Amino acid sequence: MNKKIPEIITYLRTPQAIREKCDRIFNLACQDKLNNFRVDLTQLDKCADYVIDVILEQYPKLDIPFHSRWQHFQVGDVPRLAELDQILAGLTPVEKAKVKFDLAIISVLLDAGAGANWQYTEPETGLIFSRSEGLAVCSFRLFCQGFFSSNPDFPWQTDTRGLSQIDVQTLAQGFQVSPENPLVGLEGRLKL
């Protein structure tokens, strides 16, 4: 293997390299020199107007919900991440980062759209959430309970053995799924 490859990879991950490559792609698109898409800047104002119209139609008070996994964990003004920080207080910064990485990955993988009829009632607060917010809060609570871990002494992780112990019924129970509260794609989530 070429000895320069690690250096190249390191460079390509820098903000400077990302900006340079994006700028190059943008310029090629504006010149209609790409095979799969092109940019027509004369349509930019029309596109912006369309986005504004959709926002105002769906959120007339401009109370647009967060769309970030970490913000989803905080929905309902419940300081769940502070709760997690308390649980992890005795860990090193690296250990805390690993736990939070596991949480984010499993939560995002389980968020594949809930459907219009599913909701999650958070036992700790009694609050009810749906869609991505509900999936985030549910996966957060399950993670903190050790649902994805095989180690009862260290439940705040996702590991292969823990995941392999979850079947459709267990996942349905964790996500409060019932005939009256269907979750779209339950079996597909299990396959992930």
C-alpha cells in the first residue's frame, strides 16, 4: 500500500479539503459538467420561496422542531442528557465518548420513520412523543436500561451479544408497539 495514503486520507477529512472539494463540485455543476446533476442558479429564488412557503404552511408560528439526535433526546424540555452525564460521572472522558457514540448510533439506526400512528409514552415523565422525537426518547430510555447490552454490570453500551438477544416481541415491547400503536417497519429495525 502506498505510504502516502494515510496522509491523503487525513487531509481529505479536514474542513479545508472538504470546502475545496465541495467548491470544485459546485463549480462543475454550475458549468453543467457533471453526469448526474446540474445547478441552475436562476431558480434559486424560486427554490427559496418554495421552502419558505412549505415552512409557513407546516409551521405558521415558526416553531420548527429540532432535527438533531442530541436535540431529540432533549424534547419536552427534559434534561435527559444531563441524566446520562450523571450516570456516567465516574467514567473517563474516553469511556463517556464511547457510551455516547453507542447511544447515537443505535438511536439513529432505529429511527427509520415511525409512521403516523405510533407514539411513545415516556414512563419517567408521562410525556407522549411521536415520530423521530418519540423514537429518540424511546431508544434513549432503552439504552439507559441496558436493553442493547449483554453486560448487566455495564448496561450503557450496545454490543453484539446484547443485540442478538433482541427478537421482534422484545423490540415491540420496548417500543410499546400494539395493534392500537403500530410502528412501521418493526421487523426491518431488528434486521439492522
